[in-house]
Amino acid sequence: MERAFFEPWIGSEYQKTRLLILGESAYGWKEGMKLEPSHPRVQVQHWMENFGEQPFFREIGRALCGKKSPDYEELERAWGRCAYTIFVQTSVGFGPRNRPTRAQWEHSQLLFPEILRSIDPLPRKVVVTGKTMWNNWFPPFDGPHLCDDLQAYRFEDGQLVWCLAVPHPRAGFNWERNGRGMRAFVEATFPSRE
């Protein structure tokens, strides 16, 4: 089976929450730039140190911390409680306005179990950052369905991975409202099997 390309950020306290923040895609910010497998890990560390400069990490950081202007220690604690990786396993090109191709979406959909397996232990909860990804390209849910934006993905061995959809931080995401939902999702208890 094909392996996930990106190596996830795994926070020091991840095992307490087993929460994965799943970004949609990644792009190069210099012409001809190639993304490395370490991209998710490097990005989280960089944007904790340079908070506010990049919309995705600024809004997710605010939501995780429940604060408009968290300091480095607050960001470190919040990101330390989760893992982070990217759904589309190849670069979408140069610049933030590029979108994944149909082939990239389809490949990532098939690779989703391997994306989850790249995180040890397996996540129990996933915040999916992007309704386009959620509504059109996410693998089919065959576990419990609590509402349109909260459903469970059933792993081959019967384990449930609960998934919460939020708008993409560049498109309709409200850090206060979505942050409350994300933090409640982290604290909620869901069955691990049906």
C-alpha cells in the first residue's frame, strides 16, 4: 500500500486528545519550490513563532486557544495537544490561490487511511478544515452520523474516527464560533466502536 508523503506534526500532549487537525492542501511560496515530507512539522513550528502572518495558522491558532492574540506559550500548549497534517499529499503549485486538481483529490481520498496511519497512535478525532474537501472529496463515512458536519469514519478493524467539518480558515471560518465548536469536540466523549 502507498504511504502518506507528509510527516505529521505530533504535539507533545497529543496522546491526551488524539486530535488531528487536517489541512486541505499545501503550496510553495517561491517559484519552483518543492515541498518536503517535513512540511507540516516545519509549518506548525514556524507559524507558532510568527503568529499572525499566515491566515490558516493564525485562525486555527486563535480557535484552538480561544483568544484573538495568543502568545507563543499559549500556541505551544494548544498545538501541543494535537497532530496536524495535510489531506492532499502533493503540492498544488505556487501561491495560496491554487486549488487541488481532481486527480489530487481522488488520490488523497484513496490514501486517507494511510494518512491516519501516519499518526501514532491513530487519531480518535479529526477536525477537517474545509467544506469543499468534506462535501466532495472526503472518503465515504460508514460509521455513526450525528449531523452533516459530525460523522464517524469506520476503520477496517471497526475503530471509529470521529470527524468534525469546519469552514476553511480562508473561506467563512469564524475563529470564535468555530473555535468553541472545535474545543467542545475535543472535550466530548464518543464511542470508539459501534
